[in-house]
Amino acid sequence: MGFAGAMAVAMTVDALLGWPNALFARIGHPVTWLGRLVNILDISFNRPIDPPGVRRIAGAAVALFVIGLSAGIGWSVQAALTFEWSRIVLLGILVWPLVALRSLYDYVAAVAHPLQSGDIATARAAVAHIVGRDPAALDEAGIARAAIESLAENASDGIVAPVFWGALFGLPGIIGYKAINTLDSMIGHRTERHGSFGWAAARIDDLANLIPARLTGCLFMLVAGRPSDAMSCMVRDASRHRSINAGWPEAAMAGALGVRLSGPRIYHGSTADEPWLNEGARDPLAADIWQGLKLYVRAMVLLAGALAMMALA
């Protein structure tokens, strides 16, 4: 229960402060530190001359090393703490950088503002920071769709999942998860370079997000104005998504907002013919991004409140 309280503290601090630019400029961010380590190991052990089987084994070893090291550091720090209330606050401050509550809101709002004023070029530039698809091919509906999808998926990966594992295991749980997520984002791609080397990282990330993704979808459903629509869309369409996890929060968001998400999109000049979530609904507009952000805020308040109640019980 002390871990749950610490996660509520972390969410509150991040909602109020985010990760200040001055602090980032001075010391960076724990995720960037992990990223540097993963990049060094990728360059050192992902050798194109090796056969796929060898690269797969090397990638699995790298993933386990990074996750183990990260969780071990977290355990060492946590072992020095006892879970009185003062220690819960201290642990919450320590894990604060690992909960991307405010930054996700700010990145998505940065898309909504120019899109609502008709500045498509600026909205495309802003959405390029949060999605991998080609922004030049996106119209207003495509930009809004990309922003809402990113909001839903990253609510799971960036907040609910780290908080979930942190509530269960404390500092080693949340740091270990961030290592998993960083590995997946950097090497867990189906490309020629990382198809074999990143295979283990991608599978571990799928497993780590299995419960949090579904929990995120349920949070969206519980705070939706139309919970039955969110539930029916999630149950019906989540499994249609290319990801075994991302479809749950995205489908719940689509049903809650009454819009269609996913669908065909362009990556690096190639069209990916993805199925629609909530097919038959209208396309989203800039106003729907704001509605999605309101839903996101309510869901995060519900999560933080539940954690606080667990800590006080």
C-alpha cells in the first residue's frame, strides 16, 4: 500500500510541475540515460554480419541486462527506505520523473491549438513529435486521429503501466518497466536492423503492457460520458488493432468520443492498411482532441484517487 501512495504522490507532482526544461537541460532525464545505454549496446552487439539466430540471442541478452540493471538499481535505493509516510513522499518524488502525465497532455495540446485555428502546417509539425506516420500526408482528420491515438496509447505506456508496476513493486517495478518500454521504443521494431535483435524487447514489452493497456481502456470507459459506447467499442474492436495492447485504450477512446480511429496510414512512403476502430463513426476534428484530453484528465484523476485510497485503507 505504501507503493500505491508513492505512485499517487508522483502523479500529483508531475501534474503540477512536469519535468522542467531547466532541469532537463542540466541533467537530462532518466529515460534519456536509459536510451544512451541501449544505443551503446545496440551498436556494440547488433552486428549485421551475424545470422538472425545469433542476433536474436544477443538482443535477448541485452534486454535482460538493461532490465535487470535498472530494476537492481531501483531495489538498492528502495532498500534504504522504510515505508513511513515521509518515506512514501520521498519515494514518490524519486519516481516522479518516470510518470509522463503532464508532458503527454502538453504534447497533444500542442497539436490541438494550431489545428483548431486552421494552422495545418504547425499542427503537422507538432503531431510529428508524437507519432511515426508521415505528417505531410495528413489532413485535419488525419492529424486529429493521430493525436487522439497517441494520447490513448501513451496514457497506457507512459502513465498507467509504470504506475501499475510501481504500485506492485515500488522503485524496481517502475524503473524496470521504463527500461522495458525504452528498449521497445528503440530496438523493438520490425526492420531489417532490429527484426531479430529487438524481438525479445518487443515481446517483453507486450507482456508488461498486457494488464495496464486493458486497465487504461477501463479507466476511459468509467469516466466517459457514454460508458456503454466505450465498452462496446473496446470489446468489439480492440482485437482488430495491429498491437495486442494498444487497441484497448484506443478503442475505448474512440467509443467514448464517438469517432473512428486507426485505419490506413502512411509510414516512410508505404501505406499500412490498418483496420478501423469504431468503423462507421465520423472522423475526429480538433475539438475532439480537446474532448479526448478532458477524458484523459478525468481518467488520471480517477487512477490517482484509487491509489490514494489504497494507501489510506
